[in-house]
Amino acid sequence: MTIKNYHLTLRDVASHDAEYLETVFSLANGHFGVRANDPIMGNPITGTLINGFYETSPITYGEAGIGYAQHHQTILNLPDLRHLTILTEHGHRFTKSRRTTANLDLTSGLLTEKYTLETMQGESIYLGVQSVIGQGQQNFWAVSYTITPENYQGILVVSKSIAVPAEAEELKSADPRKSRIAGLPECESDFITQDLQRYHVKTRRTQESVTMYLGSLTPNCSLLRQPVDLSDGRPHVLEYEVYVGDVGEQNTIDPAATFLVNSWVGLQKDSRDFWDDVWDRSEVTVSGNDELNLAIYYNVFQLNQAAGRDGRTNIAAKGLSGSGYEGHYFWDTEMYMLPYFIYTNQPMARQLLFYRFQTLPQARMRARALGVDNGALFAWRTINGEEASPYFPAGTAQYHIDADIAYAVGRYYEITRDLDFIIQCGFEMVLETARFWENFGSWNQVDTTSRFEFHTVTGPDEYTALVNNNYYTNRLAKHNFNLVVSLAHEILADDPNGLEPFGLSEADLDVFSNLADHVYLPYSRELRINEQDDSFLNKPRWPLSKSTPENFPLLLHYHPLTIYRYQVSKQADTLLADYLFPEDLSLDQLKREYRYYEGVTTHDSSLSRSIFSILAARMDDPEKAYRYFMDTARMDLVNLQKNTADGLHLANLGGSWLALVAGFSGFYVQDEVVHFNNHLPQEISELTYRMKIAESVLEISLTATTTNVTVISGPIPTYGVSVNGEMISLVKVS
Ligand code: BGC
């Protein structure tokens, strides 16, 4: 398979609003992200997001309650690094700008744009902008501006600096919407030399700081006043680089020396090397449909851009492409994005899990705040590990995040056998979450059956809140109990005293096994389907057929209590559990369940369609799977949810990869066997993709009649591989 040269251009994107384009063409590297603001007209004081760099402010409740989340955590929207000021020699400023081309090279990470600029007096020039973000050298971003005369051919004065927001003015504002801007950070800036600016930003409450340096890569170029003579009619190039320090890093770097090491060309190579490696491990080709192929490529690209790699940060719901959802991390990571990393880049997956591990102390405190004496409850939405959701019915009540994290640990271990990680971090997370469930749940005797139940919870479907026995939650909690037992046995097999540090005995394991056996899973005998919860099927159905498109998403048009009264789902809920545990139900039951829940689901959440696609593929309805998949694959490129301007839908990007891999190629792992089942829809003539599991890169290639799995590099794996129900021996292609 040859890696194609994929580019996203202006032509490929459906909506051309400025803010939408800023998101879609954003560059990021897990540490920070740069939105593709218009360099002349864009907002110079916002556009850069640093993963995990946030300010807090008190959450003000009209009616507060005990144990409510206390503080907002809001990612800081920092100054735009792309901004540039250009004046003619007569002091006329170029204030109008039109983006005429944009081209994001997905194989190298290079963003190339062209603008036409104009002054109020009608003088015009062309501005070419190329930018790249360091991927190995994650503190760097570089930009090259090419200025070419149009009708103006005189002298220009170019200035570039990192803008300091006008904080005093905004702090005094009486506008209540600006009250949160009280968190505006302290900013200081100075020019160390004429071609080097230092910019220091410090949060007021958390007292975290970051230092940035802006330097010129063009020799003898003044940042604040650089004359450019266009009279020769030739293009003039000015290159700059920005160093974005780590959060809390001491101000000890020598930026001048660092900048010398990093030339514009050097940073481009650094980026290309990174993307070569990514595509080598996770190339995806969908033959016969270039548009779709580009979309998938783009999604994988953005997933890699968004993911924090340092173990201190994670993947925000909008990645680093926008400040929507305040830069918070959700269950989205474990259930939708982590699978891509688990099956293509295990060290990254480990880092993402490690982030959660570090938040265990906060999770333990959260469990106590919720009146649960043992175990840990991870935050529903957070940056620093503390709960930041002010709306508990669709926030903290989504206790399932605990079992989601445990589930992800299990999946990671299954494929890596990384016992070291389990002993150091993973087991403690699984144990603490199991302990939470043990103490949170309660026994209920119904006739002769003892059931272990979970009350007043919210499942993934945020249109149904505070219910008893949400099927998804209960099924995942059951898995959490089973997982703690199976991982404990792995530890014991390695070291008979291995459980001592965890204060765990064999008798404790029996308790967990017993709980797993008794977790209640609601089932409707009448409909012969799993019930979303104890009351869901008894409610009146939301009149979906009578609702017009303007009524959606429901959450923007109806009081939550109105929505909660009805049988209506925002996203896959019970079906998500069915996807995760294929062994649980027959194909017939799956079909019944799918038909039922499809009829009551609005897909108002971007986390929904990918799951419907995967299950349709499993039910051998590839055409339906394809339809859902198309919406998933192109969601942000066509602005399907109409809010891409706030940032990309990262969970959906991960979901689109899952839809190809778990859906069309029927990939799953069970009992140390990797399974592939061909469910290719007729619209796709060939699907080829790669996975890296341990040291082996596998290539999986499907057509309507063939399913091939080969080893591209690394050793022949030790795990078994099954294709369409038959075990095969892998061969290595040279
Ligand atoms: C979804 C949640 C999701 C959150 C962040 C909400 O709309 O309902 O499941 O975690 O968005 O992506």
C-alpha cells in the first residue's frame, strides 16, 4: 500500500464561515493547538489553546447543594500566533483580508494558505502563509509569510508580536457575560532583543504559568518594525517561530540558542517524520471514494493532533481545535478515542490511561463527597481531575465513567499484556472503581432472586436522567467486577504475594465475583430486548415524527424535565453495551433491539451514529451501516452538527475509525484471538488499513470477496487471528 498524498483544501469543506475554517484547518500537537485565524482580521487575542492550561472560577448556583462541583475549569484561549500587522509607507493599514486558498497536507502537517489583503484606501497585496507545528519538538510552531505586490508596490512596514489582552478594561466591564473573564490571566511581555519577544502568562487562581517566545527566523528582522520593499515586484519572505513552554516550566530555556537549532526547514522535517510514522502504523485507504478517504484520513490526523502525550494531559472533547466544552476531558476518551491508540500506538494509549491514574486522589474524594465510603469516582468532566460539571443530572450522575475507564484498562492489557502498567497503575484504577460500585449499589430481593442494583444514575443517553438500573451502567459495572478478578489472577500468577500492596485477599475476590454474578440487567419479556432502564419503556414516546428539523437538537429547545418525561434518546445507550459485549445477545435480539432503539434516538450527540453504524454492519446490513458511517466520517467537514466552529467532535472522529475497523471489518479481540469479519458495503470496493499491535504492523485488506491480513513489519504476532470465523496463520510480506 502506498501512502497517498492527501490534502484538505477549501474546496473540500462545506461551510466556509471564518470560525468554522479556523477549526477545520487548526494545527496541534497534543501540547498546544493553533486555530487557523485569519492573520489580518482574526482575533489577535484568542486562537491558541494549551492542553491542560486552564483557569478556575467558582461555580455560582442559584440553589447550591452539598457535594456539588465547586469550580469551573476553563481552558485559556491565548493570543493568536498567526496575527500580523502590515502598513503601507503612508501608514495605511491592511485591514481587509480574503482567504483564497487553504491546503492542509495530511502527510506532512504543512498548512499553506493564500490571502488577498486590502487597505481602506484600496491598496492591495497578496499574502501567502505557511505554518507547521512541531511534533517531535512539541514546543514549537513556525510560520512563513510571503508578501507579493498586487496593485501596491511601495514600502511596507510589517510588525509581529504576541498580543497582550487589554485586561484592565475587560475586568472592569459590568457585562455579566464577562464575569468569567475575571479569570483572564496576568500577562507580561518584553522584547529581549528586536527579534525576540517573551510573553509570560499566569493564571490568577491556580497560579500556573507558561512562557512563550516569539522569534524571527529571518536574519536581522525586527519584530515590531520590519520594512519590506515591494518595488522590485518580487515575493518577500519573513519567517518566525514561537516557543510555547510547558505549563509550570521554569523560565530557564535559552530561546535564542533553541531557535537556532530549529530552522523552518528543520521543523517541517520534524513534522513530516512524525506523520510518516503515524501513517506507517495507521494508514487507512477506502478505494473508490476519494472524498470519503480524505475524510477518514483527516479524522485520524486530527485524533493524533489532539491527544496529550505527556501523561499529564488527555484528549479534550474538542481536542485543541476550539474551546468548546471548556477544554474538558470526558468518557469520550476511553470509549471512542482510546481504541484507535490501543490498536495503533500502545505507548500513547498508556499515557492517556496514566493521566486518569494521576487523578485517583481526586476521584477518591469525589466518591466520599457522594456519600460512598470506599472506592473512587472519576470526574465526569474535568481537566485537573476534580468534577467540573455544574449540572449533576447529566454530569456526575453519569457514574458509568468509572466502569468505562476500567473497561479501557482491560482492553489495553488484553492487547499489550503490559503487567507492569497493571501493577503500577491499571489495577488500582480497576480496583477502586469496583469498590465504588460495591459500595454504591444495593441488594434487592425480588421473589426468589437477589439482584445487585444501581439507583438514580444517568446512562450515556443524556435525555434520560436519574433512573434506576440503566442497562449500560449495570452491564459495565458487572464487567468492572469481573475485570478486577481476572486482573488479580494475572498479578497472582506473576507473584503469589502480588495482591498484598492492594490490601486484597482471595475472599475479597469472591465478593467481587459474586457481585458480578448478581448485577441486575433489565430485560423486557414482552419486547424481548434489554431495557434501557427500569422506567424507560413505560414512558410515552417523544413524537419524533411530528418534530421538525428546527426542533433539534432537543436540548436547545426544551427544558430538560420535558425531555426526561419521554422515551427519547440523545445517543446510543443500550446499543453501546451491545456493541461492547457481542457475546451477550443473539443476532435476533440485536436486530430487535436495534430496531427499537433506533426509533427513539435523535442522534443529537455526535457520539451516536458511529455505534449505529458498527452494529448495522454486525447485523449484516452494510447499506445502513454505510449511511450512518458517511455522516460519521464527514461530520466536521460538512458541519453536520452545525457547531464545528466551537471545535471538532473528537469522539466522533475516533468513532469513525471504529466504524471502519470494528464495523466494516468486524474487528474485535476475545480470549487472545483477534477477529476480523468482512461486512464491506458495496459502496466501498476495497478497504485497507493498518494496525500496530506490540511490535507488529498488520495490514488488513478487504474486498467484497476477500479478507487478507498480513504482517507488514515486526515479528509474526503470538496472538491468534481469525478471519470470517476461521483461524488463519499470518504471513509476513517483504
Ligand atoms: C454527549 C456526551 C459527551 C459530551 C462531550 C455530550 O453531548 O451527550 O456523551 O461526553 O457531549 O463530547
